[in-house]
Amino acid sequence: MLASLFKRRQHPSLFGLPGADEEAEPQPPTRLARIVARDRIWLTAAPTPFAEDDIAEDAFARYVAWQIDEGCGGLVVGGAMGEGATLSRRERLRLIEIAAETASRRAVVIVATGTNCTRESIERTEAAQMAGASAALLATPYYNKPGQRGLLSHFQEIARAVDLPLIIEIDPARTAVDIGPETLTQLAEIPNIVAIAHADGGLASLRKRGPSAQPNSAHLCGSDDACAQFCLAGGSGWISSTANIVPALWSALQRAVDAKQWDRAMLIEMALQPLTFALQRESGAAPLKYALSLLHPWFSPQVRLPLTPVAAETAREIRACFARF
């Protein structure tokens, strides 16, 4: 039954990009921000393929093309699944260039540019914009753990410095920093902060923040096991890792949510949960890369230290999930 859902599709207009029958026209960031705030946003957390100790550029271009052909509307480059913490400036910019060139306005390219240094975050975001990024993903500052006033000032300074739509990522498990409801409300008043990505619990996070989680920004789920429920509760979309492995099926989930076919959406989400949990068995990109290497021999499962290849138990679980499909 699930096989019938693996169908290619033309993605709808998103982030101001033209649909299949629309003429491409430049979209200024201000208009882009309004579109993001209004429409649903479906993004895939892209991994970074390596060859020896360098980026496998041909493999990354091939991966981006495959994702878009299967219905992906947007990719997050250089984030946690992209091992962004281990990328050099040159490598990060090259990934953006490859993704933007391959996408060729068929999909958006979001680049993770947030650090725990405001000045460096601004420099990375400016460089990402110059390299062709559609928007930037900003994690909360880690390690130095600023308070709410510091968080607000940090994001305000970045927003003032760049003319690019910004998505703020809340992920206390990685950064040890959370953003309070009052701070979120203040951030929502900044025009180019267009979305909040909740990597800190998905549905529970959205319910916890409630109405104070301002309507001016989109809210994205970062938990693949609860994306449909998140949207049913008022969320605007997601950033998914599992979508890397089953992009066409994830597109079917997107269409079901768009049509408010919640029973169908829940069915697809439940069917994918064994794979989702297998990919979450170990932290980091190793399980995702191993799964992609099973699908595509040209995609290497190699990760950079301090990450290590998947354990044998994780590999067996992922292979067992593939057998079900």
C-alpha cells in the first residue's frame, strides 16, 4: 500500500519560488518573509557527503537533484545533520553554491549560520547570502549560555545586519539554551525573523508556548515522529531528517497535511516511525548517512570525528526498516 505513495510530484510555489508553470521572477527578501510567514514550510535537513577528508561535491549535487526531483521544496545545509560544526568556511560556502546552482530556483536553500558569537554569526549569514542562500537558520548561542536579554540582543543584531529571512532554531538538548515566550514575542516583531524551528520536543513545545507563540512567525517541527500532529496543533511545517530517505513518501505526507487529510497524514507518519526511530538510535548524522549509502552507492556513509560510523545494531535496524518498504 505504501508503495503507491512513492510518486514524484512538482512541488508547489514556496518561499516565493515559481511553480512548474510560473515564470521565474526575482523575489526580494521582504516579500519572501511575508510568504514564509503565511504558507506551510517543508524542509529537509541535508547531510554533507565526504570523500576522504573533503566534501564529495559531485555526490552532494546528485543528492540535491534527487531530493528536488522527488518533491523536496527546501534543504537546510550545514546544520546538525550536515555536520556543520566540522565544516570550514570554504566548505560551507561551496555547499551553498552547489545547492543553489543545482536547485536553480526549484527549491530553497536554507543555511545554518548561527554560532555562539554574534559577530561571527553575522559574518556567516552575510557570506551565505552572497553565496546564494534563500534564508538562514540560527541556533541559540551555545556554551556561553546567554540569558533572555542576551538572546534578544543577539538575534536583533543579526537581523539588523542582514537582508535575509531568518529562522531561529530552539534546541536546548544541543545548546543548553531555551527561548522564553516573552522573548519569542519580541523577536516576532522583527520583520525578517520569519520562523521558529522547534527541535526541543515538537508538539509538546508548541503546546507549551501556546498563544503567546506569536502568529507573525511560522512554527516548524523538528521531531519527525510528530510532524503531522504538530501541524494539526497549529504548526506551519517541519525540518525533517527522515525525508532524506523517503522524499516521495514525505511529500505525500506534506500533501495530506496541506489538504487537511489528517487520518491519511497520521497513517503515513505511523508507517514511517520505525525508520524514524532507527535513524534516531544514535545521535548525529551517522545513521542517516548509512541509510543513504544503502539507497545510493554514490553517497558515502563517512562522518567526521568526533562522530563515528554506526554500530552494528543500528545498521541492522535500518536494514530491517528498508526491508519493510
